[in-house]
Amino acid sequence: MAYWYNVITKQIESDPHPSPAADLLGPYETEEAARGAIDAAHARSEAYDEQWTDDDESDADD
């Protein structure tokens, strides 16, 4: 069974998921992983932002 995190309702959904795909993060193998989806997405976004900030700062030194 697959699980999704609905970013609109903040609920976990499982197969078959009735919500539009644009509202969902996943699929995840476990309900627990789906519950952590938004935190994981925030962490990846912050890491990506830091990478770009570091790249921008090194470009300024050139």
C-alpha cells in the first residue's frame, strides 16, 4: 500500500487516493514516512537554498 501527504488538508491518504495529484506529496511506503513528508520537504528546500547561497557567495569572490 502507498501513502501520500495532502498539503491542503494536512492528512495522510492511502491507495486509492481521491485528491488531485497536485495536492499530494508521495508516494511513501509507510504512513509514518508520509507524516514526515512536509518536514522532509522543508529540510530539502533549506539545503537547496543554502547550496545556492554558498554558490552565489563564491561567485562574488571571483
